[in-house]
Amino acid sequence: MTGLRPSTSYGALVLNATYEPLCVVSVRRAAVLVLAAKAIQVSDGDGFLHSARRVLPTPCVVRLTRYVRIPYRATIGMTRRAIFARDRWSCAYCTGPAETIDHVLPRSRGGPHVWENVVAACARCNHRKGDRTPAEMGWRLRTSPVAPTGAAWRVLGHRTPDPRWSSWLGVDPEPTDPLSLGEATA
Ligand SMILES: [Zn+2]
């Protein structure tokens, strides 16, 4: 398998035998699954992969031949990166590039560290707001922060989906993460 080179930055979407989206792996890993007959290629990406014996269209979506049981966590881990991704890397107050995490109701005033009380914010807004609430500042949140849910978040986390996965993930094909390197290969 030495000549397998990925031609896309997205990787490949892996579906369970039931067509439920499972995870994203490198195109090389997806090709190995297909060559080992552990997965069937559902849709092709751009270009071809060359193995010692055969040429394979770059996998874009593959489906496992056998069902695997995956225990899912009920809630999405509230990492800094996940919060930025949910808020599309922009400040909840001024829409500028976000650099910090702000507690809407400040922690010093009993605000909990939960999805519903954290937003991405730029350093300037965060500093100006300090220990006050948006209402006290005369600011409005663009959207009410909520915990992300659904197959797309479970599978993708902060990744930018390949637009060709959208029908499997039930998500908008538009990219949500301007900082990621989601350039498509020609
Ligand atoms: Zn701001």
C-alpha cells in the first residue's frame, strides 16, 4: 500500500452497515477497508489511489460490510475548539473573529460552565463585558447558545464536512469553519 496518497483534505466518511454515519477516517484508511472487503465504496472522491495491485477511485463515502455497535456519549464534549466550531469562530456579540470563551452570565456571578452559558467572543468584547451580563451592556446575543446535537456533530465534531457527505449527515453542505483547510482538490 505504499503509493496511497490522499487527494483530499476531508478524509472519507464511514457509514455503518445500516447507513448510519459513524466517523471520518483518512482516505488511505478507507481504501484499506475497501481493499480488505471490510467496507464497500459508496461514493468516489477526486482522483485515484494506487496500491501495488490495483487502482482504486479515492473513497469519499464507504459503508462497513458488518454492523458495528458504537456506544455514543449522550453529550458532546465541551472543549474550547468545539465551542468555537459551534459558534462558527465568530464573536457572539460583534461577529468579529473569536479568540476567547465568554460566560454569558459571568462565573463570578454564579454562571455555570455549560453549553447554554458559554459563547465564543473576541478578546475586545470579552474584556469590555467583564463581569457584566449582555443586558447590562445593552448587547444582544445573535443566537441563544445551545448544546450541539445530532449525527453530524457526533461524527464530525469540529471538522468541516465534505459537501458530498451532506446527504448522509443531514447537514447543510455549506462549510461552517472558515479557519479549516477545506480546499477542494481540482
Ligand atoms: Zn466581539
